[in-house]
Amino acid sequence: MTDSLFGELPNQDLAGFTPVAQLSDLQRGRMRRVDVDGEPILLAVLDKMDSLAGVEVVAFTSLCPHALGDLSYGSLDNGTGEVDCPDHGYRFDARSGACVFPKTGPRLRTYPVHVLSNGTIMVKVERPAWMSARS
Ligand code: FES
């Protein structure tokens, strides 16, 4: 599940997080691609009415889990937080990674996000065990 927080964390809580962008680099409801250790990741600022900031930053892989379509060419709905894959129309919840359409589709990889008070966006990219074993 994607977690988006604002403010400082003790250094040990930022272990594994990588700075990837500044909040000012992002536009609400638009996706921006960054690469972390060769992994294509999309960042997005979504509305979040129940938070003080009114927004949250989410991070998810650019690679569609259906057949590796590039989600950066898809569309993002800022209200629902859903992203459509341009290849076959699968739709994912960018916050949770759940496949919204079809309901039985594969899960989208999402990453924990932390936004420092200076606007630096930190993302924690955790590779699946099978990937770590190969590198
Ligand atoms: S590759 Fe994304 S829906 Fe098929």
C-alpha cells in the first residue's frame, strides 16, 4: 500500500528511501516518471480530502502487471486515483495497487512515499525477493 506523509521523520525511518523529485516538479492529477535503480516509477499528486494538505503523493510502477504496457501513456483520474493502461484497458487504483477492471486482474506494484517539509519526495523501492536473488 502506498503511504504518503508530510514532514520530517527520524533518520532511521527513512532507511531505504531515495529522493526522486521535488513536490514542485509535479502537477496535480498528472503522472511524472522517475527511474530508481533502473526501475520506472510514476509519481502523482492526488486529491485527498481527509488530509490537512488536501493532497497525497503516490508512487507506482510504470509497468502494467498484465503484459508490461507503459502506464505513463495511460490516463490518471485525479478524483478516483485510478490509472488506465493504454494497451488493453486494465484499470488500477494508484493508491492501493488493486486492479479495478477487471476485478480479477493482477495487482499493481506501489511504493511507500514520504514528502519532506522542504518538498523533497522520497520513495522506498522494495524489490520482490525473486528480483533481489538475481542481482
Ligand atoms: S498491458 Fe496493461 S492492460 Fe494489458
